[in-house]
Amino acid sequence: MHWRTTRYEIDLTRPRVMGIVNLTPDSFSDGGRHAGTRGALAHCERLLREGADLLDIGGESTRPGAEPVPLDDELARVLPVLREAVGLGVPVSLDSYKPEVMRAALDLGVDIVNDIKALREPGALDVVAAHPDCGVCLMHMRGMEPRSMQDGDPQYEDVVGEVGGFLGERVAAVRARGVAAERLVLDPGIGFGKRSEHNWALLTRQRELLDLGLPLLAGWSRKGTLGRLIGRDEVGERLVASVVAALAAVQHGAHIVRVHDVAATVDALKVWRAAGLAT
């Protein structure tokens, strides 16, 4: 299995680690730590030394309750970093739902659009459909805005079935615009409009989502569900839980894990493979 992107055919026969690069002052996990182009690029290079297979670069926080970032501010944050990052020799992903940011990033040679709204923002699908090769990650999120996705105590009758149904509909919409299946990856959206029990159901029954016939990306890193389980309010105290959750996601069929703690995750995956746990 491969993921076709702008410049790379990513081999997914072994799990891949996507390193997170937040350019936001208010990210729930590391807001402000990598502000500025120089600091962000230094962080990119560090993640690559630690073994990241891909970089995911974003300029707007998607934590629950986060306010939208003005377009010009997001462009100013991400474009200088993306311009340099595409020269680092690995696939580069843009974490954004705004079509204007997608277009500008793809013009720079960015490989992947990672969209929490699954190309539902007006104009986003047009941008991706017009590009011949970019990879796309379609994610499930309840509602359309991170700031309100947790409002009203999220309810599902069957969270796995409903998430799968939503992703299947988005795949059909994208495929109808001529985007090849080989360009698509799916993300169940852990923590995006879901209570802890919903997130655990999505993990334990994750293989059901493989019935959609596409690779899966899992993003458990430092999430609140882990903090509640282990009793750790500080995100910096969730490293071990995050690594174990990444391994569990891979064991349940995820092809890519999106993480903050690249070195620890890469090491854990090496042990996992050496122990013969790869399926």
C-alpha cells in the first residue's frame, strides 16, 4: 500500500511517523514553543533527526474552544516555514482547512493537505481537485468549528459506524471530483467532538474503518482522553501514554501516527517490530 503525494509515493507497508510542527501561540500542547521561521525549521530538523517520516505543519490551533485565525495571519505563519521545509527531503503536510492556504502551500510544492474539515470548507475541494497529485488526509470532526465541536456533550448512537459513514461520504465526494483513491488517507478524529468513551471505541474497533479500503492516520498524541485516563492534567506528563496509544493504534491497523514525541515513538515501533507484533 502506498500514499501518492505531490513529490513522493509513501510506502505504507510499515507504520510511518508524522511529526507535528505547531506554529501557533495557543496550541493545547506546545503553543508558542516553535514560533518564528528559524525556530520552526530547527524543530523540523530535530524531528527528522529523531526519525520522523513526514512533517505536518500548521498555523492555527484546533484545540477545543480555539478561535479561528485570520487568513493573513495564518499565511504569514506557515508560508515561510513551508517554503524552507519542502527542501528537507521528506514529505511535507499542511495542516489547514482554508482553501487559500492550501492553494498557496501547494504552489510551494507541499505534498499533503491535512484537513480537519475533510474538504467541507467552501472552495477546499476545488483546490484539491485541481491539483494533479497532492495527498489528502480527510478527518472526521463533529460540526464545522473546533471552538464548538465539544459543545452540547457530544452524542453518538454508534460512533464507529457514524464516523465511518461520514468518512465514506467524504471519500465519495472527493472521488467524484476525480481525485484518485491512492491520494487519500482517513483520520477518525480522536478528540474532535467526541467524549473519552467515543475515542476508546474508535481505537478498539478501528479495524472496522479499514473496510473503507484506505489507509488510516491516528492522532492520539497528548490528547485529553489520555490525560483523563492516567490522571495527568499537564500535557507534558502524557508522553508514555501517548506512545502506548500510538502503538495500540498501529496494532489496530493504523498506517500513520501523528505525534509530538517522535524519538520515543520511533524507538517504541522498533521494539514492537522486533517483538514480532507487526500484523
